Amino acid sequence: MSNIIKKEGFGYSFDARACSACQAKCCTGESGYIYVNAAEIESISDFLGLSVNDFTQNYLFKNGYKYSIKERKFNDSHECAFYDRTSNGCAIYEVRPTQCRTFPFWDYFKTRVDELKLECPGVVDV
């Protein structure tokens, strides 16, 4: 079974084996937005055993009309509130947002492959 993931319309592929050695660069680094929709909010809330209201108050902030997961500051970096430094992984992996599930295949990176390669060591040319 191949660990190389390809997606039509993208000029690169992704080697999923790189995740085990990566320092979670997609979950840490520069500040950004991790948007969640209503269904994802409900799913994550259920997974954490929280009411939607408690989850929203503790883990989300509003950016315009969208909700984004809060970040924590660690040294000179920002990290997703659900990044677990101990396991070097995601505490809500099973219910992570679509934005996280689809990384690194984002339209933004179609014309910024060099920038993506700096963030993700699993990106390889096709």
C-alpha cells in the first residue's frame, strides 16, 4: 500500500510517512485560522464531552462570520489548541476539521508549492 497521496489538479503529492518525523509544522508556527463549521463544532463538542456552548466559549473565536479554533502561544510559535506536544499529534484527530483533513491540498498552495515545502516535509514533486 502506497503512502503517497495524489490529488487531481495539484502539481505535487504528499508522502504521509513524513508526518511521523515532522514536528507538526501544520499545527504550529505562524498564527492562522482553523475554521470550523456547525457540524464540525457539534462533532468536536460531542467528542470532547462538552456542550456546544462550552466548547465554543473555551476553544473558538469568531473571525468575521466564521468560527476558528483558538491558538496557544509556545515560545515564539503559535499552535492549535488541540495540538498535543507530548504525542506530537492532534488530540481530536478522529474528528478534526475538514481544513485539517485536506492539508496540504489547499487551493492556496497550488501556486505556492515552494512555500508549502517549507511547512510540510511530506510534499513531493509529481
